[in-house]
Amino acid sequence: MKRSFLLLYVLLVQAFYGAWCNVGENALHCEYSNLGSLHRPHSVSITEFGAVGDGVTLNTKAFQNALFYLNSFSDKGGAKLFVPAGQWLTGSFDLISHLTLWLDKGATILGSTSSEDWPVVDPLPSYGRGRELPGKRHRSLIYGQNLTDVVITGENGTIDGQGSVWWDWFRKEELNYTRPHLVELMNSTGLIISNLTFLNSPFWTIHPVYCRDVLVKNLTILAPLDSPNTDGVDPDSSTNVCIEDCYIVTGDDLVSIKSGWDEYGISYARPSSKIKINRLSGQTTSSSGIAIGSEMSGGVSEIYIRDFYLFNSNTGIRIKTSPGRGGYVRNVHVSNVKLENVKKAIRFTGKYGEHPDEKYDPKALPAIEKITFENVYGEDIGVAGLLEGIEGDEFKDICFLNVTLRVKKKSPWKCSNVRGYSQWVSPEITCDSFKESIFPEHGSDCFGLSENNNMEISSGGMSKSPWLLSW
């Protein structure tokens, strides 16, 4: 490896280990400390196992054999699998613990266009079935479970799922099982995914599920705007997750935080919590920049979103749920957001529907509370807020502070079964269920606001992030 590449790797790992998000109330950035090794003592190239980077030769066995060999070093400081420049066609393969999968400049891992190269596996226990079809699901291209200390990175190499064949099968209803993700890691801890480009996932692109201590950083994720369900990053029933400095343009949500589906998610009871999203930008014409739900039955809490830019899109930030979901979404703080040409800036949907089967309990109502939006600015906005709760299950303590949206519609806010507080909001929230002040008496009802905010208001204004001011 060139010296500069080694330096990049060392700096990356130094920056990452311990990036398990210090999520104190006023913490706005992931904080880092050194918890692990900075160097893999063993390294091999995929070519040593017979792989051919011509974009035609199927290299699944080469990846599987290389990883089987490298597993012998997992207790000896770990190992690195080097993928050089080339087009490396493969089916699904399993990662191992204490591994760095390094894609060099010009390297592309291509997903096979044959469904037989993507094995069928059991559904997630928190979903009870495949997300789009009953029964099992196809396994992701890059997969792993019960792992520790895994790094997927490189010098801006590419992982291309070649998903168009899957999208066609989906549209024609020719699939027998739910489509695969591009990367799925389950029940794992200490994960880095960074410095790569991901293209054309068959389904959700990056899916850490039942994981802990995850860093997703410096990624470009792209899929056609009309590609179905090609979410960017979906942390699911996972804790201590940092998503930073990513650019995502896809056919669905850029980021969607999840935690299980209806009675299966309630029973599995694995929440998503302590998740930070910093400096995310992108576009989606069909869905949301950042979504929570609709699968949130295990609960979602302590979510911090800062420095978010979305353009030419459908919805800025959305919370989706439904009777039958149960669970909760609480303690969410969103700050420093810029939206340009977005149809709906902020949306809450209390009757999203979509249930895994008829066994769900319609009386299992979600608790949606303590959601704060602070320092939000939008140009060319269709509707400022479409806030729809659930009758008999009001969404509460929804707070808006220092929000300015230049809106096209004469009725910029629509609210039902939602209540909260607002201050310094334009256009004004005219819904009767919102009180027109936060400080001094209601600051404690709004998650993430402190006495510092009150002092800044009383002294004449709110400060803004340098990142926000740079737009």
C-alpha cells in the first residue's frame, strides 16, 4: 500500500474507534477516542485466490475462499482483503470479524444479475416476514452476522448492486422473495463503512440491523430517482450509530431509522437509539430526506440530526407510523436544516398502514413525543408542515424554534391530533393545538432545548452553524 493510503487508513481508524456518539443533550458531533488497533498485520489481494476483474468472470468462490483463509488471522490482529482496480463480479459473500475490506481506486465490486447468486434466508425476527413479500428474503451482496471490528472502506472504490434487473422483476411482480440489500450486517459491533461509492442497490443500500457502534462516513450513494425502495442508509434496531458527511440520491428515503414491524417488532423489543446524522445532503423525488419509521415498533429515541441539506425533493423530514405499530418515537432533535424546492418540508403520518399480516393489534398505538425542529430554513417550499397524528393518540410536545420557510401554498400548515409549541416560525403555525411561545415556560417540554437557547433569544438572536451559513 502506498504510504499516503496507509496514512489515510490510520487516520480513519483513529477518527472512528470510539465514535459511538457521545449523545449528551447538547452534543452535536460524534466524538472519537482510540478503542482498537490501527493496523491489520495480515493482508492479501483477491487476485491471490483466482479472482479476475474483467466484469464477466464470477468471483464468488474467490471472495469466499479469501475470507475463509483470512479468518485464521482473526485472533492475530485481524486481516485485510485488498480489492485492486478492476470490475469484480460476485454473488453474495459473508464477512468475518477483525477484517478490513479495502477497495482501491478504480475497483468496483459488481453484484451478479442472477438471483441464484443471492441465497434465500429467513426473515428478520423483528419483521416476521420479508418486507415486501411473505416468507423469506434474498441475502445481501455483502453480508455478516455476529461480527466484531469490521471495516469496509478504500480509496473511493465502488460497490454496484446492478439493481435494475431486480427493479424490473419487482415491477412485473415476478419475485418469489423480498429483494436483497447491498450491505447488511446483523448482530454486530464495531463497524465502519466509509470512503466508498454505492450504486444501484436492489433494495435498501446499507442496513445495519441489531448492531451497535456503527460509523457510516464519507459515502456517495446513488440510484435512479425512480428506482423502487432504494433507501440509502437504514439503521434498524441499532444503537450508537453515526452517519456523517454523506451525499445520497436515491429512489426512496436517504436515511430511514427503523426498529421492527408491528407485533413482531413489539415482541422482539430491540429499539434504535443514540443515532446521529451530521452533514447529510441529497435528493429524493419520491420520499423523504430523513425518515423515522414506518417500522418503529421496537421504539426509536435519542436521535440527533444536524446540518442537513435537501434539494428538488418530495419531503424533508418525515415520521411515519400507524395504529398497530406500538412502540414510540421520542427525544428527537433536528437542527440546521436547509431545504430547496421541496414539496413538503416536515410531515408526520399517523396512518401509514402497511402491516405484515392480519395478526397485528390495531389497539397497539405508538407514542410520538418530544420532537424538536430548530434552525430550519427553506426556499421554494410547497407545504411547510403536514402534521397528522392519530385520533385518540395525540402526538405531543412537537416544537419548532427559529423556522423560516418560503411557502407557495396559502395554507402552509395542516395539523390534526398533534400539539406542541412554536417560536420564531414563519409562516406562523396557525393550528390551535400549537402555543405561540416556547421560552421561558415551555423550554423543558421541548427536547434538546436548554437555558442557552433562552439566553440567546433574550439577547437578540439565535446562532447558526458555520456549515449552515456556508450555503
